[in-house]
Amino acid sequence: MKTRSRKVYVVYMALVAACMLWLQLLDAFTLGDDMAYRFVWRANESEPLQLVDSFGDLVHSQWVHYHTMNGRWVVHSVAQALLGFAPPQLYQVISALLFVGLLYLGARLTVGRKQHLFASVLICFFLFVVSRGFRTTMLWSMGTFNYLWTTTFTLAFLLYLKHLGHATLTAKHWWLSPLSLLVGSSHEGLALPLAITFLVVIIAERKKVAHRAVLPYLCWYMVGAAIVVLTPALWSRADGGMTLYNRMLSGAINLFLNMRVGWLLLFTIIYLYRKNRSLLRQKLWQFRYAYLCLAMSLGIIAVCGTNLERVAFFTDFIALLLMVELWSTLIAERWHRHIIIASSAVMVALLIPAIVVRSQNYRYSEHIKQQMMEPGKELITVEQPLKGDSWMMDFCRERYVYPSAEFGFYCCYMAFNAHDTNIRMAATLCNKQQMVFLPEDVVKKIATDSMAFAHYELDANKELYVWRVSEGQQVDKVIFSLKPEDTSALMPHQRLLAYKGNSYVMDDHLRYSVVRVGGRSYLVFTRPTTNIFRRIDTIKYE
């Protein structure tokens, strides 16, 4: 039976690797960070762009990146090398294998060799089905490096520490332990909570760990975490000019919306508190340092000032490991087989539409690349699926597709603005002076209707406003006049985020741009956030 179980496990993991590789191979070319890492990072974005074409360029680029962006020099050096010099299939194959490694290592850390299939299936199910942001943490190139690769290597490091156990400190460990610095310099969202936890372990268990092999590994990891956390640009980037109240509000929204598995862990703890308090006390004490790490991670989200779904990934993953361990204890083994089958059936049911929408997005991406390669073509039309046609397809796009080009207020780049850094990079990569991207429905409407957008109108997906302007018209800002709003009639979450002013001024030059289409000039600007959009009365520009 043991041999049969091992064979089933190997076959299951091989199928998971094949499915993950299939999804990875449909990774679409993007205009975001994937593009940026093909270039030498610049301290001043207005400087001329330069492609990375040597090891020296890579080192210089990461030196500048460390001082201007963040301190993830280890993972970003690997990312920049692979994105700049290697064929995309290489990192895609590695990522598929690392995803399987993530499941295996997570199971080994939570339940050991016992019930490893059950634990691996649960981890896979919650990552693929329940957690938000699977597209940005596992299926988007830079997300794969920053989250999948980082987490897998950290789990391998933790499993190695577990393997060391009570081993006595020897010369071999003094020589090997500095490698822990590389693991600690991975990602501040994971390294900082773990480093704080390791510090508490050293202080609380000082008599036990003083002469054990794990001590130098923990210390070197903390040094690596300090390097990544104390980067000059990290704190100003996390702050973003926001007040502490706004950062905590944004963090609370993040925890509420994106912490799916964390809430399940909380409900599991509440259930144990009501049904078996002695078991709960035993588990809390046994994994006290893991729960401390989770608490530290929650604190980081609470004050980081952003509510991006991938920011909650590490916190949710720590909660996932703790929940899998609890469920492996609480759920009788006779039910494990049924849960494995049911979870697998749900994953297959979602995998099919996920492949469909990723294939569609891949075709859109190939169409974009074909246009970008055409000499002299500066206006790139972007095919987009019409939102709202199918809730199932919308659901799968939201979780499994990172679009090649997107438009909207919260985009990390403004594809319609030739001055956006990433769009400048796209133009440079194609040997062009400039390039702009617009939704295909907008370009077609202008081509077939001479009166199109004579007054401001939204595109088909209601993400961009388009407005024809006089030739040579310069625009310095876009002004939205707002209707009064009865906040007492709003839902509680709407009331919390209600905009107080009577007008809203868009003077961020990247959120609007004057674009030439079909021989005419058009003002293109992003639709503002919902709390402002629902109150728009009139719009004007100056």
C-alpha cells in the first residue's frame, strides 16, 4: 500500500506539473515589469534607454534598482538574466517544476511524509481555486519570480533547518550558512516576518540554540532580510506619500478582500475553540513561531499602503500551511480520498476555461506583437474581451489571465500614453520613436464614424474616456464636476470610501494623453475610481 500510494503521488504531481507548464506556456508578452527588466535600470526615468546586453549591465542595473525601487536584488538578478538572455520556455519549465516543488515542500513541512498526497492536493486546491491573484503570483512572469520562486526556495530552506534539528554546530555549518543570506534577500514581504520570528526564536530559545547548527543559518538569513528591507527606496515606495490612516485603511481592505485562506484559518480556529480547546492549545503552542510569523505578516499588510492582491500572497500562504496542518488532524483519514477527488474535480473544471481564456489572451498578445514589429506603425490596436458577456469567463480571466495590455485607473502603466516609461521601452525595443496602444473598438469607431467622440465617451469596457480635441490643443488637466451625493443611502463600504469634494482634478500627466488617430487628435483619459465615477456630472479640460 505504501508503494502504491507513492506511485499515485508521483503520477498526481506529474499531472500537476504538466497542467502548470501548459498554463505557463500561454504566458503572454506584457508591457509591464517583464518589459522593464530587459533594460538597464535608470535612476532618472528621463535618461536614454539601454538594453541589457552584458553581465556588467545587469550588475549596474540591479545596483541602481536597489537604490531606487526595492532591495530584491537576488530574485531580480535572476529574473533580469532569464528575461533578457534566455528563451522564455526555460523559466516557464523551471516555474512548472518549482510549483510542484512548492506543493511537495509545503506538505513535508506541515504533515511530514504522512498524508503527503492529501496535504499537497489541499495546497494546490487553495492556491488555484480559492486564493486571489493566482494570475499575478504564479502565471505572470515577474510574479512567478517574486512569489513562486521565492516561496519555494524559502520552504526548502525551512525544511533544511527542520532537518538540522538538534545537530551540533560544526565547521561545515559555518561555511554553508552564509548561503542563507541569499534566501533572506529574497522579498521583504516574506523575509521580514521570518527574520523577526527567527530573532524571537534566538532570544526565547537562546540556551537551546547557542551551540546548534541552526544558529548561523538564522543569523545569516536575518542579515539578508536586513539588506532587502533597508534598501533606501523601499520605505518611501511603501509610504507613497499616504497618511498612516490611509495606509491602514488600504491594508484593512486588502486583508478583507484578498485574505481568502486566512479567513478559513480563523474559522477553523474558532471551531476548535468551541469543540476541542485542549487540541487548539496544543497546536498553537506546537506551531507558536509559525503563528507569530503570520501575525508579523498581517502587520506588514496593515501598514504597507496598498491593496494589490499579490501583496497578501505571503500572508495567505503562511495561513494556508497552518490550515492544512490543522485540517490534516481534524479530518478523519477515511474522508481524505473523497476530498482529494472532489478538489481535483473542481480544479479540472476550472482548468478548462482557464486554458480557454489564456489561449485567447495569447492570441491577442501575438496580434499586438505583430503590429509592434511593423515598421513605422506607432498606433497599436488592442483586442480585448468584452466584459460581462459570460460571468464564468470573467471569473477565469480575473484569476488566471494577466493581459498583454490593459487600460484603467489602477494599471501599473498607461498604454495610451507614449511618455509612460514602459511604453517608451516597448517603442525602443521595436526601434521606433514612440508607440501608443488603444482599445480596438475605439480605433474602429473612429475609422468608421467621422463624428465619433465629438463629445467625451467611454470605450466598450468603460475604462477609458475618449474626446476629440482641436488640432494642436494642449491639455494640462481634466476636471470632473460632481453631483451631490447622499452618503446615508450608501452601503457601509461605499460610505467609508465616499469622495467628499464637489470636483475632482486629474492632473497626473500619465493618466491622460492627446493621441493622434486617423488624422485627428483625441484626448484619452482614464475613468476615475468608482466613488468619483458614479457622481460625474460634467467633464472639461484646460
